[in-house]
Amino acid sequence: MLSAHSKAHVDCVSRVLKNAAQLPQLPVPDLILDSWRRSMEQHHLDPGSLQGPRILSHNVLRECRERAELFLRIAGEAVARLHGRVRDADYCVLLTDAQGRTIDYKVDSAIANDCRKAGLYLGTCWSEGEEGTCGVAAVLTSGVPVTVHKRDHFRAAFIGLTCSAAPVYDPQGQLLGVLDVSAVRSPDERRSQHLIRQLVVQSAKDIEQAFFMNSAQGYWVLRAHHSPGYVDSQPDLLFAWDDDGCLQAMNPAARRYLLHRHGQVPGHISQVFDPALLRRASDQSLCQLHDLHARLSAPRRTTPRARASLAPVDIDPRIEQNLRLAVRVKDRHLPVLIQGETGAGKEVFARQVHEASQRSARPFVAVNCAAIPEGLIESELFGYRPGAFTGASSKGMQGLLQQADGGTLFLDEIGDMPLALQTRLLRVLAEGEVVPLGASQRKAVDIQVICATHRDLEALVALGSFREDLYFRLGGARFQLPPLRERTDRLTLIGRILQEESAGVQLSDAVLERLLGYRWPGNVRQLRHVLRYACAVCEGDQVLLEHLPEPLATGDSTQDQHAPTAASPERQALLDALIRHRWKPLPAARALGISRATLYRRVHQHGIEMPGRSAP
């Protein structure tokens, strides 16, 4: 039975939604009212529900955090600083990804238990389709900072919370995630949250600026503000362009500024500011540009090598050609299949295709079919209705297919999808409709699918473990990513990853030669882990051979890139790693950039027998 407070809330929501047009004054802002209406009519949620939010499994949370690795690293300082400013008032801080899944969380130990009981916890999911009106969901649907205070929440489970949240965008205008500050107890007046909301908005801007500066290394950077005193400390507008004048990055305020002045975002800086004024500003002195005060900084180029690593055209021509063709076929509603070795950058390629396509403003939802337990893949993809199976949430769950509606669904390791589920996926692709588990009503979805695999799908079809009709439907356009050892832009990748991991650190010539001569069985993922390790143990500003992890440090594993391999490149890579690490699974998995469980699974798939252990 509902408590008196919960029943009063349900009555209020029902009354307002039924009589909104006749009420002289609404008890909630229009944005909240619109969300209430969607929560009731579109998402079919129960305002009286006391069920807490869905919490991601450990494996899925790890996948989400890995995908958002750069975002987490750049935002970490601002999140910690914000928590330091609000912790004494008993607030916690949440950082979510672009789907509303909490990937970082700061809370004082004194209130941690209360916050967890209220649903404020790492791995919780706050999309409107699942939780109704709440701080994170309101930002995801509106794209602007929002305070959802107590009874603004749609579901009774959250009416004691106050949540102030703001969006965080990348320099290309794509939503990175949501920054949220919440409290379990607070004054009843919404105005009491005004200062908290200001702090959240400013912290979100700080993260955007840090993300911008990280991406703008090697470019010309213009900082601008309407007041000269804020140009350096808190610039309002940020622009970055290359030596040819092509705009490469800007913060959200700069994007809005251009849209207001030009009606679009120009591609060249000369379309924004007079080149003569920019030339006079190139000495880094404060100058006047239109109605702005500005300072222009030249690219940071510590070495010619660092500069080359950021050249936008310095990319392996096969990948560049694949990307251009993939965008063209995806915009013609053809599914894309990406093939390549483990760690070759298939998800990065898929994201680039999505961001360059006509669906770039819509969701990009990624799921690793090999990382989710087989028994959960179906519910993760299709969702389920309340009570669909034992252990199911009492309020049901929206599946990833519906979350990707209007955008792109990326299915990584599609070759590991169970055969029975392949049949359901084929039906979705053919009919454009989803039926959640336990439901009888179909729901229309508009999705474009990008799949990726390191496995030989044709061989799986021949073995009967992958449907032939699904293989041909998914393979409308197929692209093969070359392994790192065969790429012509290895120097570019090394320089770019090094700057992302530790700007200002340089590689000695001996280290660079060692990295360029290595076969990289774990491909780009392994390269990043090696450089991250080297930057962590390097005490100065130069990485030396002794800073590299074994076996790269000794050179024992430096191999001729053209050495013969077995029939399966992946099998050979597994054997190479296991032999180098004396058949020890954990070091071998780390060298390949994969988990130990994944190593065991692939060892079994390739029929490799490990000494002292029967293949699992």
C-alpha cells in the first residue's frame, strides 16, 4: 500500500496531467510537465512506483567506463573539485555517459549508505524511459541545465531527492554525458538549489574547456570573452583551427555564437574573423575581434614529430578510404560490417562513421556481445516488461534497441551472439519492430546497425553457428581494418596517444624505434596500454627503454613485421603472447589488452592447449 506522501504525489501528477490546460498556475515548470506527460503516456511508467533505478552489471559497467575512458580522465579533476565544494552540505556528485548511465560517483562516507538506498550510486541508469522525470533524464531530453526538485520527479521513489544537472558536450557538439549533484534531504523550496545549480553549470563548462584543450593540442587556439578580464581565466568562447585555417574544434558557446551570427557553423576561420585581425593577434596579446576580447595562441609543437601526429590528413589511406565509403553507404540505410583483429579500433571506427553520418545528433549505443553473459544478452537488447522472468525488475527495462531509436546501434563481437538471438535480431532488421520480453505489443524502431567482429563469419556460417541470412543482411557493406603492424600511420598514432596520455612527454629515439618495430598482437589497444604504463613510470619528460613494460623493454619480443604467421592471425597472436609470458594467463592477457576471461575463451576457441591446464 502506498504511503500518504506517495499517494498524494500520484494524485498530484494525475490531476495536473488531466487538467493542465485549466489550471491557473502549474505546480511544476513546463519542462517538467512535458516530461511527466511522456513518462505517463509514452513510457507507461507508474508514478506510484517505489522501485529504485536499474543498476548495471559489473561487466556492463566496466564496458561503459572503458568506452568513456578519455571523458572520465579529463572530467575527474572537475568532478572531485565540485564534490569538495558541496560535500559539507551533504550532496553527492554523479557523472553519467550520454545514455544516462552513472560512470563516476563521489560521495562522503557519512551519507554513502543513505545515498545508495535512494538510488544514487555507481552504475545506476537514469534515462527517462526507465525512470521518468529526474535530473539526468531531463538534461538528456532537453540538452540544457535543469533542477528537478523533490516532487518534480515523476516516480514516488525519488520525490525526496533534489537533483541539479548540466550537459557536457565535446568540441564537435556531441553530448559526452551529464554532470549531476544530488541530495537525499534539502529544503522544500526549489530556489534553495539556485547556487548548487550554478556550481554544476560552471563545473560542466570546466570539463568542456578541459576536453577542448586536450583535443586542440597542435592547433591555433582563440580564447574570447565579452569582458577582457575573463579571457584567460574563464573564456566564454573557444575556437581551434589547423594551419590551413580549417576549424577543428569549438566549445558549445562558440558553436551557439556562430549559429547566431551566421545561421550555420562555417568551416574556415576566415569566415568568422578578419584574417588581418587574426594576424595582428598572433603575438598572443589581448585584441578586439568584433564584439569580443580575445587572445590567440600558436600551436604547441615541441618537436616536428608531435606536430605530424596531429595532422588531420596523416592517416592510413586504407582507413581513410574505408571511413569515407562507410559514411556514404550508412546514409543509404545499408548496415555496415567492420572486420579486424582484436584491438584494431573497430569501435573507434564505428563512432567516427556515426559522427560523420546524418544520424550524428541521435544516440550511438554500443553493446559488446561477448562481454554480456549469454543469458542476459536478449534482455539487454530487447528489454522486458515487468515480471517477464524471475529476477526481472518490477518496472521492466527499455532495451538497447529502443535506446538506439533514431540513431546507431553498434554490435561489437557479433560473431559471439547466440544463434537463437540471431533469429530475433534478423526479424528486427527486416520489420523495424521490437517486442520486449514478456510483451505482446510491438514497438517500432528506426535504427542503423554497425557490426564488428574479429572472427571469420563465413567460417561460422559453414559450421552452422551463424545464420547465413543474417550474415548477408549485416554485410551490406564490409570493411576490413588493417592490424596496427600493417598500418602506415603508426607514427601518427604513437604521437597522438602519447599526447592524450601525458602531454609534454617525449619518446627517445630508441623507444620510438622499438615501438615501430614491434608486431603489436594486441593492436591499438595494446599500444595505448604500453604508452600509459611508460608515462606512469617515467619520472622526467622523456620515455626511455627502461620505462617500457616487459618484454618491450628488453627487446626480446621485437619481431620482424613480415614474419610468417599461422592460418589464423589471432591464434598466432595468442601463442606469441603466451610464449613470451611463459604461459602465464594474466600477463599474456594484459599484453594483448584483453581480460583473462576473454583470453581463456579465445584459447579454447583456437584449440590451444596450455601446459598444466586443460583448455576450458
